[in-house]
Amino acid sequence: MKKDVVVKPVGADERAAWEPLWNGYLAFYKTSVPPATSDVTWSRFHDPAEPMRLLGAYVDGKLTGIVHFIFHRSTWAPSDYCYLQDLFVDDSARGLGLGRALIEAVYAEAKAAGANRVYWLTHETNTQARILYDKVAEHLGFIQYRKML
């Protein structure tokens, strides 16, 4: 049976549906953030002055996947870049093409906004997701360095 899949912005009244997916994403990466950080993040998604965005993948009307992305300036181009920061699909919806649909939706949003590129990071051990990523984008071999302050 074919599932009805729709990708669209997640409404301000849908936090209860978003939060388990957000927590699932954090759990996948074995991390957490304070509730106050999730509160600020949620409010940023729905503030038109913020460069941060949220799209959801809905299967038969139920939110089952999310993608967070941020527009920012670059020293390498006059147009903005789009950083796809977080992508998560609930286990119950894996294999339905939601990851690809969410990435393609970010591409469309970035193009409409005049962004020059979309990019993201993933952990090298995220092998299942990397199979998809290798099909929809190019891995350029960069390594991330980080210092928490």
C-alpha cells in the first residue's frame, strides 16, 4: 500500500509532534541539550527574522521526519549558503524515501532563497545515511575540528 508523503513547514502548534523526533535525533548521536535550548530552537523556527528553518515529512498526516537548516553568509560567495544541520526520520518510516524527500525540499528552499550551496555534516559511522548522501550530494573529504567553549 502506497503511503501519502508530504513535506511542508512544521506549524508552531506541532511541538508535541516535533519533540520526539528531535529527541530521537539527539539520542542517535548520543547527546542531549538542555530543555531551554530546545525552547529557544523551537522559537527560532517560527520567527521570520531568524535564518533557521524547519520542514517536516508527514506520512498519512503524521509527522515522521524532520530537517533543520540555516541560511548564512559566506566569504566565498556573494549569495548565502544553506547548512542542513539536522535530519531525522522515525524508525517506523525508514525506507519510504523521507530522507531524500527532506533533502530535496531543502534544495528547493535554498534555490528559492538564492543560496549558492547546501551542505551538511554526518558522523563517519552513519553508514546507512551516507548511502543516501552519496547519491544526492558530493563528499569533498573535509574533516571537522571543534573546540567547545
